[in-house]
Amino acid sequence: MSGDDARLRAWAYLAAVAEPPCTPLIALAERIGPEDAAQLIRARRLPAGGLLEATEARAGIDTAAEDLQTCAKIGARLVTRDDDDWPAWSLLALDRAGSAARAGAPLALWVRGPGPLTGLGDRAVSVVGSRAASSYGDYVAGRLSGELAARDRVVLSGGAYGIDGAAHRGALAAGGSTAAILACGIDRDYPSGHAGLLAEIARTGLVISEYAPGTTAAKYRFLTRNRLVAALAGAVVVVEAGRRSGAANTAAWARGLGRPLGAVPGPVTSATSVGCHQLIADGEAALVTDADAVLALIEPDGHDNHRPSAPRPLDGLAPDQLKVIEALPARGALGIDEIAFVSGLPTAGVRAALAMLEVEGLIDGASGRWSLRPAGLTGPRDVT
Amino acid sequence: MSGDDARLRAWAYLAAVAEPPCTPLIALAERIGPEDAAQLIRARRLPAGGLLEATEARAGIDTAAEDLQTCAKIGARLVTRDDDDWPAWSLLALDRAGSAARAGAPLALWVRGPGPLTGLGDRAVSVVGSRAASSYGDYVAGRLSGELAARDRVVLSGGAYGIDGAAHRGALAAGGSTAAILACGIDRDYPSGHAGLLAEIARTGLVISEYAPGTTAAKYRFLTRNRLVAALAGAVVVVEAGRRSGAANTAAWARGLGRPLGAVPGPVTSATSVGCHQLIADGEAALVTDADAVLALIEPDGHDNHRPSAPRPLDGLAPDQLKVIEALPARGALGIDEIAFVSGLPTAGVRAALAMLEVEGLIDGASGRWSLRPAGLTGPRDVT
């Protein structure tokens, strides 16, 4: 076994040993490397009160080799933080949101299909909504996704029945690219009625999961998965959602992570549009009716620029200032509370850092909301 | 003929002698009284460059006696600035908006029906929309108006086919009160297919017009009439509107006059909802789905207080400050440009006045929008 293989197996072991997201596990793997981290966990040489408990159930079960084999058979691969294809920039906001429940970046991603993960970012738009969609919702999700695909956008969704399925199909029908993020193992077809659809998505796009092969879908995994649907896209659109729905949870992630959020209106007589109307009325989501409106959320200046704005040279910034810079989205603005949420800093610390960053010309503020200042003086620096 | 009768006839003459709105005519009548004003106009003793031209065509035609007789026959009356029933408070914003095209208060109002004009104000909600309404729009307008009527609100609209008619009917069906503002003489049934509906409205509510009996409906009169649909209500709701529609004009009046504006969403596939979606997406209107949402626009604090907040004692204020105070709506907030529009002051003057008024504790500002501070230290003063 080559060193690379051993390292990949260690990542596969770590990816299965604790229920994601597990921020301390990532921290350990990044500090001492995945192989030594796996070694410590197998040997149970961990301090109590965190990782020891999180890895207790599965520490002795090493299915890494089988998992990688299962993947290879279905044309899937494990993408880790070692890979050029690791979507580091998209996941930055999650790295910073480590203290919120279910927040935290994935340790690794199991991926099926030819599409590059790093090709997502601002190019991807998540189109989500109720499983119990109306025919109106199905139609609009399909049409909107087709329009987005025709504009060279990747349509991201959750692979579920209803709006998710209509979104994937709309993108495929337009000859475009689409990606499904699952709440179960990459080798599982969930829902089973979408096995054909998921295979078709994987043929040209991407099926993505942070769950090891064999992992079954579960309610809490859907809620955990939703953060990736928000994080990996440049914007999130809710097409239909009832008063309480999973789509509302994805919408909350979009807000928390600073992703622009749109909602499609519908008849006020339709129960499946209540959630969308509430998001718009509460000022949480912008009303969007078509792809133009959605793309305007990502590119308010009208520039057709797929790349997120490149980070500025950050040498000499204080740690709090760095955290605030990293908390700010590539496009759009955040309020102080949102920055505090994403950065994990106290509000007072955020305020102080914002003041300094504004003086240094790195950010812009208006009406209490803050955004990265576009393109600095020096060239872009690639973070991926 | 008693002095009162002579004065009323003079008002009736003035109400017909120039195309409304005619701010200089009102100013003259208020300065020297309606009888002397009528005298000057008949005698053509007016300076050129305004009133002389505005009254040229009809100065010699005095149909006041016949107009009042026609009115009496159909149970209508002429309400003037002499009457306790004159809705002075509601029309204040129009008095101040005299410089904008078609702005300016009516000189008098022809009114048919038992409802009091001063009973409108915050109690009235205008429900408007396209004549070419969809069945969805008709249904929603009727339901919303029924809900509003059941909450003791007067449903105001324009008496037209489509949304207007559905709104009036919805209020009547709920046993509530409704008022129609016409763009033609009070004795005309326009549209003729609504003769029965207008009669029913007049039986329990109000039919209102600033146009003398016999005046025919005309396109520019609809646009002029729309300002009253906005001014006489506590809030305006657009139920359905195409890309270009009369309802958009009423919405613009609502914004200009500081009336809260709501719009009902609909299917994004429906051409008759395009205008509503645009108003919401542009931040011009709040998304409303039912009566609760509409009433929240009027009473954001949840208090069921039908009266507009009483004006504060204004002694000692500079003239510009007084104009700004009068420009601010009873509820809701205005931006500086809107205040400038309503008050007729230059932006710089508005800024200066706002600063002083805030120091004096008479107004509140947040995010660049300004509102009257609720209930002062002293008791309310009645302005009507």
C-alpha cells in the first residue's frame, strides 16, 4: 500500500468513525495528519469530553478499505482536504460556524460523477422545496432550473421527491449540470424511486454525500445535510415550502452562512407556498420569479463573474479581523449578528474588527450590513 | 336663499369650474371665501398665468343649482371644507404634495351614501387591482375584503370591473362597509355594468367623486382619482396587477403619500401577478396574504387603534419643521426623498428640519426613514 493509499484509507476511516459534523475530529486530523489521528482514535488515546465519546461506537470498526472499494464499484471517490478538488472556499463559512448546532464543515466528501466540486461555488444555485409539492411548484422548479442550467449554472438540490426532483430533472432536460447532496451513504439510492434519476445525475453531474457508504437516511441527517445544500451554492432558492418544512431549514442555513436567499411566490390559497411567502414577508428571502432574478442575487452588479471575489492579502491582520473577513460571503452583505454567528466571535469583537477592517479598506458597510470590498489592489490569491 | 345655501352653491360652482385638482382655486377660496372667489372668477378678475386659464372654459357656465338638485335626487350631497365631515386629516398629505403632477387635494367631494367621510382614515383599506383580473385575483380580492370588513374596516376601491368589483362585493357579502371613488360625476354609473353594485354600495357605504355631476370618465381622470384611493385609506393593497396597470399608479400614490402599501403574490406563471411581484421584489410593497398582514401594515405595534396618532402641539416650530411634521404619515415611515415630495421642501431643507425635530423628540429615525413619535406628553388635538 502506497503512502497516498494509506493516507486515503485513514481519511475514509475518519469519515466513518464519528457522526458528521465533528469539528474536533477535523481539527485533530489537520493538526497531526489523518493517519496519526486514526491511530490515536483506534488506540482510544483521547482526552474525555469530546472526541473520545464521539468516536466510541465506531472506533473499532474499520470499514475504510471496503468503503473505498464500494465507492470505486459505483464510480464514486472520496474527496478530502488533501485534494485540489476540495471546495475549501465554499466551506469556509461552515468552518467558522463550528459552535452552532450541526454546523461545522464535513471531514471529507464522497462524490459520484464527473463534475468538479470546486466548480460549484457561485456557479451553483440550490433549488429546494417541499416533497409534497403542488403541480405548480413542480412546474416552476423545473422551469427555473432549466433556465439556470441554460445560463451555465449547476442546479444543486437534495435528490428528494417533489421540488428537489423537479429541479434536477429541469436542469437535465435543459442539457445542463446538476448535483444532488444526499443524507445517506453515497451508495444508497434514497428515495429508492429516484435511483434512475440519481444515476442520471451522476452520469454528467455530481452526487455528493459526507456519509460513509451504507449509512442510512435519518431525519437528523437531512437537517445536517441541508447545511451543505446552502454552503456549496452561491445562492439558495426555495420554490415551495409549507409552514414547517425542511426547505425552511435550508433557508435558515443560507441566512446563517451568508448565502443569498430567494423564494418563489405562489397563490396565497396554496398551503405549499405559505413558507415562501413568510420568508419574503419577513425580509428573510428576496422574491424571485425567474433565473434573472436569482442571478441578480449572486451578481447584484450585473457582472457575469462565476468566481467568488478573490480574498485580499491578509498579512498583518489580527486574528479577530481574519475571522470576520472569512465570515463575510463572497457576495452580499451580513449584519453584525450574522457575522458573530458565522465567525464565532462575540458581537463586541465583531464591531471592533469591522471598524478596523473598514479603515483598512477591506470591507464596505451600509445600513448596518457589511460586505467584502470588491477586488483589491493585488492579484487574486487561490485558496483552493 | 340663506347664506349657507349661497355659500354651498358657490362651492358647487367652484367644484365644477376647473378640472381637479386645482390647488390655486382652493387657496383662493380659503383666503377670501367661496362666494367672493366665485365672484372673481365669474368677473374674470384674475391674474393671468394660472387660475384665469384654468377656469376659462367653464367660468360662464354656472350649473351649481342644477348640480346640487341632481345630487339631492340620487341621495348625494356636496361635502366641503366647511363641513365637519371634511376628511382634512386624510387629505393633508395631498395638500402638501401640491407641486407634483395631479397632486393636490380635492376642492370638495360629492358623496352618495350614509357613511361618514371622516370615518375613513386608518379605518379604510384600499383594495385595488387590474380590471382584467384572473379568477384567482377575483377570489383573493373578495376573500381579503370580506376579512377586512369582518374586522370593521371600510374597503375602499375604484368601482371598476375586475379586482375593484370583487373587493366591493366581498365587503358587502361580509355585511361590511365599502366605498367606491369614481373618476366621473357622482350621478354617472361607470362602468354601466356596475350600476347595481354602485347603488348597493351607496345604500350602506359611500360613493365618492370630486367630479361635478355629468362629468364623463376619462383616462386622465382615472389617474387623478387614484390619488384619492390612496389618500383616503390607511393602507393600500394591490391584489393583481400586470406589468403596466392603473393599480401600479395607485401604488405609486400610496408610496408618495406615505400610505403603507401591500401586494398579494400569485403564481409566477400568471401575467396578472407580474406587477405585484415587481412591487414586492423592488421593496415598494410588503407581501400580504390576508387581512392580518394588511392590518399589521397599519398597526405595526398590534394596537387596534383606528385613529391616526394625534398631532403633537406644534407651537414654536419653524415653518419648514411644520411642513415636515405634516408630511409624515400617521403611521409608517418615509425616506427623505418622499418627505421632500410630500412637503415640497428641497432635500437639504428636509434634512435640516428632521435633525431639529429629532432633537425635539417629535420624530423617530431609523435606517434613513422617519416617522412621527407616538403620543406626546400632552393630550390629542383634533384637526378635523
